[in-house]
Amino acid sequence: MKTFGLTLIDTAEMTRFEGVRQFIAADEGGSFGILAGHAHTVALLRYGLARFIDDCGIWRYLAMPGGVLRFADNQLTITTVRYFLGDDREAICADLETAMQQTDSEVHRARAALSEIEHSLVKRLAELSNQRRGS
């Protein structure tokens, strides 16, 4: 069976696989598969799980918060903010969920801090405005 190369890229690392027989993922339209020789394709992957099988028959799972898939010249590239890779789908799904909860928590804290800074700035501007009026 013909195979293709797979490159996974996120903000921290890059992983390369040769001898991939099939890749299965999902975009907004639903699940789809890619085999060697597939037509040039670009897709926006949705949050969740993808999987691929190598020429030894080993399935690997890829959990990610979405990403961009590009297949051209028998090379598949997935670019995402973060990915989790392994052969235990429940474990990597749990890793993804934990990471996304942490990110959500960090975003919430950052928004709260910005709101507090904005409130302090508005208060200080009001004080300065009142001082000018009093002079």
C-alpha cells in the first residue's frame, strides 16, 4: 500500500512521520480521510481528535484545539497551536481538555486584570479632570 509523510507543527515542536497509510480527521463538514495520492487539499480542522495509521498497522491519535491541514505532493502538514499525540485516545483527550481549561482560566485572569487596570485608569482620569476644574 502506498504511504505519505505527515508533519505535525505547533508552537513548541514539530514531529515528522513517514510511512503513513491513512489519516482521518474532521472539519466543519464532518469526518474525512486522506490516502496517499490524494488531491491537493486544505481544510480547517475542528476541535477534537484525529487519527492515523502507519505502514506497520499502528494507529496513533492526535488531539488538538483545531488546526490547518494541508495535503500536497504526498505530504500532509497539520499546523495547530497545540497538539497531543499518543496511542491512548482517552488519555490524550483528557490532556487536551486539561490544557484548554488551563488556557481558559489564564484568559479569564488576564481579562479580569485588564478590567481592573481599565477601571483604575478611568478613576485616575476622573481625579485629574476634577483637579483641573478645581484649579
